[in-house]
Amino acid sequence: MDNKKLVDKLYEIGKLPTAEIADATGFPVEQFDRLLQEFNVPIDYETALKLINLSPPVDESCYEMEWAIIHLVETYAENNECTDERYKSLLEKADDGEIKRILKIRFENYLNNNVR
């Protein structure tokens, strides 16, 4: 399945809730996780943005599945078409959430350790 269809399927399921809400509502955690594992990497800008926007709220987690999304987004950052400015733009454009918060911290650390 191509990445666009995978993103569409994830959006049909919905944003990652907190673990407590996932338990209470029967959120399909396993299905969400399986779809994340099917992505072809590196992903592109649009896919990265859409994945970031599936984030649970800031300072919340959904069985740490947000880390799978973080690692997928970082494949975009390693892509040759991605510059520091484009990655910064991606993070600015993304909705607030735990994934964006973590990616911003990791990006700031990268910039601080790779002064050009």
C-alpha cells in the first residue's frame, strides 16, 4: 500500500488519544500500529506533516506509539530534499501536540550540536 493510502487509513481511525482514552473507547491501537509499520521510507513533506498532526495532546502518550511517528518523520529529515529551513517550516506548520513538541526538542538539539 502506498504512503498516501496509509495516511488516509490512519485519518479514518483518528488522532492518537491518550492511553486512558484509548482504553475507555476501544481505540484500535493494534491496527494503528500495524499501519505505521507499513510506511515506505523516507517519507515526503506532506506525509510528515499529516503524521505529526495525528499526535496525542502535549505531554500525553498513547502507549508510546507517537515514537513510531517521530521515527517516520525523521526519515523525512534525513532525505536529501530536506534542508534545516524546510524542516523548521514543517514543524511550524504542524498542529501542536506531543509529537511536535518532541520533534522540536530533537531538532533544537541537532542544531546546537551541528553548528555550521
